Amino acid sequence: MPAYACTRYLISGYACTRQEWQKAMKLDIILEEEEEGTYSVHCPALKGCHSQGKTREEALKNIQEAIDLYLEVSREMAEKVAKGQPKSTLVEIAV
């Protein structure tokens, strides 16, 4: 396994699956009802992560997808950085 690859997932120091790790991460979002009755939503912890929907449920589903994509791109960028530094290891932690 290359040095930059993720070697394990941890929740409170215990090994877990990727699915368990993803479920452990909790982020606050702000959901706002617009004047025309639609909803806008954003995640303050993830700069630029915004979405919207015609209903509250659709907006929440859309922000979940936006967060997943944001984290996927962030992960890819981190892998590129770690790959370029031979003594670096990319390790994921649950927060």
C-alpha cells in the first residue's frame, strides 16, 4: 500500500468501516425558507457548500449530496498532496 493511501478508519480510537466512519461525521447546516416558498441550505463548516430545493426534504437531500461531493473532492486533493510528499501518510479520523 502506498504511503499516501488511507490505511484505516477510526471512531474514538476503534477501527471501523468507511460507512460507519461517514455516519459518525456530523455537520451543522443552515436551512432557510425563501419568500417564494423554496429552500436554500448551506454548510458553514464547508466553505462554498450550498444547495437548494423546492421542498425542505429536497433541500436536505441536495445538501447531503453536495457535502458528499465536497468531501470526495477534498479527499482527492489531500491524496495528491500526500502523494507528492514521500514521508507523508494520509490518515482519516472521525469527528
